[in-house]
Amino acid sequence: MFGCIDQIPAVVPQSAARWTSVHGREVLRTGRERMSRAVPIEKVRNIGIMAHIDAGKTTLTERILFYTGKVRRMGEVHDGAAVMDWMAQERERGITITSAATTCFWLDHRINIIDTPGHVDFTMEVERSLRVLDGAIAVFCAVGGVESQSETVWRQADDYGVPKLAFINKMDRIGSDFENVLEMMVERLGATPAPVELPIGSGDTFTGVIDLVRMRALRFDPESLGAVIAETDIPEDMQLEAEAGRERLIELAVEHDDELLEKYVHGEDLSVDELRRAIRAGTLAAAIVPVFCGAVLRNIGAQPLLDGVIYYLPSPKDIPAVTGMNPFTDKEERREADDDAPLAALTFKIASDSYVGRLTYLRLYSGTMKKSSQYLNPRTNKKVRIGRILLMHANKQEDLDVAKAGEIVAVVGPKETATGDTLCDPKKPIVLESMSFPEPVVSVAIEPRTKADEDRLTQALGRLSEEDPTFITRTDQDTGQTIISGMGELHLEVLVDRMVREFSVRANVGRPMVAFRETITETADGRGQFVRQGMGKGKGQYGDVIIRMEPNIAGGNEFHDDIKNGEIPAQFISSVESGIRSSLENGILAGYPLIDVKVTLTGGSFDDADSSDMAFMAAGTMAVREAARKAHPVLLEPVVKLEIVVPEQFVGEIIADLNARGGRIEGTSLRGDGRVVSATAPLGRTFGYATAVRSLSQGRAVYTTQFSHYAIVPQATLETMTAGWGWT
């Protein structure tokens, strides 16, 4: 039993009581503890909560904060009162826009939590959060299952080797299907789900869960807002199902513990602690995913999930030592998660706070950071001073004197630090692997209305660009307009709204424009000769560059130096590369960047008297232009993947509209009482699609999009698309 109904107050928030589940006894702790209560590093958990939009991430986080005694009252997303959605734009729209960090305690463990956005436009927030986390909770809707953004964040977690728990939420919804979600995890994610709980009923009949590890039924008392959990025997009609589920769980778990496998093979029973040990081993090896279930809006299922975080997800000690490069010797360095090791911390987020100013979020992988101390930023090769160290709770802070290995904190002070920078011990320098972010795909022109607005706009663009690596600003060379680029219409809409609210910028904003790219389809050689005769006694200029340009199947732009016999002196090679990369940025067809190109410097010549860095930079630019024109350049457009969930009677209209937009239908499938239409379409033709979907389905369809790939713009349709869809 987790609690006792006659002991706990009727309204838990007013008592600020925390109930922690130590199975078989009850523990009541009153009063609020400092967020910074020290615990051994083995009892620290750094986790993220990730999912598709509207799966219930933030609602789950609110329940976790409530049951751990962090907050007195549960905030609701639909009321605009969620603690973690503290931005005005988040509360108005009912979505998470920026990842928010907090700290709470459970079973004498400290849990650092980052609640991440679910909308694809803000996937960068998920990416940089997963880079610094040790474990994650993936939340799935029991009706929708594994949706498009669920796949995206799951792959991101896989890329960083983050062990995961799964929580199937909304089991109280009509159409909920626990087994179907498990099947989708296998089919769409390639995961091996290992249910540690089974739901008791579904939809209107959902009343609780069965704990397969301890073989007990758990029912959550609504009068105590789910804080009291009654343990009972498993219902008779589910006894066989529960036994089969536990047997399957044991089979999956013991494969990762040789000692327990041998014990199981010989027919011996496993204790609860032994089974948990085996599940933990499989989870840390990313071989299995423990699956929990519940309905957090009805306050069902959060506490057992918290237990799972403690039992199955790793501490910083369980993570392999972080590796990096010594910036001065180029040798690999390792840093263990030890307070006494040299400091190594990674900057994963920059944010602005109206009270304390610029905040730099850090994950400490090793060592100890002290306030008012100086540390090295290897990128700038400068020492930075840490003014204050803050433990964050959404937009609230608590001052710390020190931060130790395994912690996630924010600091005030280092102004030149950027996302992805390393801060380290000056005597033991190291550069940790940085982060890469996707290129923006949507742009709009923005013009200030007055001179005062122009100054405020400049300030706003600088601050927002610091915070968001996927927000890019530039000046159009032809029109002089300021162009801002982001990951989608909503992304830019939110940023413009922030400019108005936070910086008082009044501006005119243009129509969305697609961020084109260019590439080449064949291999070609090019030569650039920059020759200027000196006037009088003036020195001339001479640079001669020969290159080979070819499509880069691996993706990205690459430069290779294949110069032999000193045809170009080594001191000019970097200038040639600068000229080549500058030319690639400016494109060849319509001024859009050339991507996925491999350029090899194969030859050239120089002059002892007249060659210079400037001459070879110009020659490199000229060589790219000649080679690119001969390599059959093409214009590329971003293509998005759409997933539309629509009632059956409107499927025909949706498909017809997608076809008219140049979309490609990839398939349809049943989901609950509706149908899912999967398609791809040119991004430019999906602007304003939300209105079209509502109109075609009488407001009953919902859809999500995410960037898929770049595709060649068909020459036959290029002119029509340019005129009809606001392309530039």
C-alpha cells in the first residue's frame, strides 16, 4: 500500500505533504525541501519527457511535481496553469514551446527533469535536451499510439544512446488499445517493449494497473487526487493474463543477466529485487523498454512510473565516461562522472530571464563548478567567470554555491558562450562533442515600422538568435530586407510574438517563403584564375585554382586538399577553402546555398611576388562557379511528411486536396474510429494547410507535419509554383 486514506488530508496541495512509496510501509514528509538537497551521484537521475504533441507530457510532469511535493497544486495545460509551461505563448496555445528544467525528489533520489516540446517546429529543443540527459520517458497516447513526432524524438534518443521507459497515457479514452501501442512500438520504432504493468480495463472501465513485478493490483483514490494508492489482489478475471505477462517480462529481462538467466532456466523463482535488477540491465543496454500505463489527467499511474525511473533508468555513474579532444594536442581525453575529476561541462541552452539576464544551461559531466570562479571556453580560448549558479524550476531559481558532476544547472555570467560550447578546467582543457541542428526551411521578411523599432528589432534578433540555433537572420543583398528563417510557420509566429511582447518591436511581417537549396547532379572540373596587374610600383594579384566538384552521397559539403608537389603553397590552402565555401553559400542558380557537394582541390599555380590570400580566395570562388555550371545544378525544395487523422467520411476530400497540392499519398491506416492518411508534399504548398484541413473535415481532422527531405523542383512546374505559392 502506498498510502493510508484515513491519514492523508483530503486536499493534498494544502498540506504540502509528500508521500513516497516504499512498498509495504508509508512515509509522510511535510514541508518543502530545498531543491538542492545533496544526494550521492548514484542517486541522481537526469531524465527528459518526450512525445508527440498532445500525448500528455506536460500533464505527466505536473503530476510528478505534485506527488513529489514540489508543488502544492497541479496545474492543467488546458487551463493555462501548468507550472512547466510558464511562457505566455505556451499558456495561450496550450503547447510546450521551450524545454523547461526542474528538480524533485523520490525515494531519496534526486530527479532532474526536462519537459520537452512535442511540436515538430520545436524539435531542436528536444535534440539539445537529449544530448545532455541520461534517460528518457517516452509518452504515447493509448488511442493514437506511435505518431509521427513520437518516431522523431525516439530516433533522436537512439542517436544519443539514451535508455528509455515508455508510458502509455490516456488509457481512459474511448478507443484506447494497450496492445496496439505495443505492436506499433515494435513495427514503427524497432523497439522491444517489456510491459511491467497491465491496464485494468480500458476507456470508461479503466480503473487502475497491475504491477507485474510484484503481482499486485494498484487503484488510485480520486478523493486524494491519486495520492493514495490501494494495493489489492489481482482481479480473478485477469489472473491468467497477469501470470503470462510476468512470465514474458522475466524472459525478456533475464537475457541480460547471466546469473539470473541460469537461475530461471533451472526453474527457480526470482525475487522482486532480482527481477528489477534484470530489467535495469536490459534497459541500460537499450535492449528492452519497460512499459507503464495510466491516465494522468485522472491522476492514475504517475507514482509507479516514478518508481521505474529510480529502478530502471541510469545514474550519471552508469553512463560511460564522456570523451572529448584536447584543443591543444588533438588527443582524446576522457572524463569520469566524479566530483574530484577536472571540470567538463557542456552548454546546451541559452535563455533570457527578465530578472537575472542571460542564462547559460550546463550539464556537468565531471568535476565541481564553484560560483565566482573562472573556467576555460576552448572555442574562444578565453576564460569566463561564473557569477551565479542556479538550480532551475521552470522560470524560478535557487542559488547554489557549487554544482557537481551529474548535475544540470544554469549559470549567470559567461556572455560569449554559445550553445554547444564546453567549459572546462583551464589546466585540463577538453572539447566535448558539440551539437548539430537542422537547417531552417521557412523564411519571412520583417521590417521595423520606425527608427526606434529598428534598434529594438536588432536587439531582439540578436538575443533570440543566441537562444535558438535554428533561428537564422540575414539581410537580402538585393532588397535590403531583413529575412528571418526558422523550422516552420508556428516557430516564426512564436518568435515574432516574442519580439512584440518582450522587446516592444513593432514590425511588418511578410508572407512565409520556402528556404530553397541548390545542388549538382554530375561531376565537373572548374578553374578559377584571379590575375590583376600591378599599377606602377603597386603589387599585383595572382591566384590559380583547379577543382573537381561532385555530388556528395554521404550528405553535407566537404572540402578535400589533393595538392601535390607544392602547386599551391600550404599557407594559401585555407584561403582557397574559404573562397569555395563562400561561393557554395551563395549558390549558382538563384542565390540559394549549394548543399551535398564534395569539392576537391586538384591543382593550380602561384606567383612568388603577386600571390596572396585574397587572390586565392577569389580564385576559389571563381572555380566553384565554373564547375557548378557544368555539373548540371538543380533547385531543391523542402518536402514535408504529413500525417492526417480524419473521420472516414472525409478521407476522399483530404486525399483530393493533397493531390492538388502536389502531394504523394504513401498510405492509409485505421486508428480508432478514424483513418490516418500518410503523405508527403512540397512545403510551399502546405502553408495555410491548417485552415484547409478544418474546412474539408468540418473541423474534425487533425494533422502533423515534419521535414522529410529535399527534392528537385520539376522544371515544368517551377514557374507555376513560384507564382502561386509565394516562392522567392
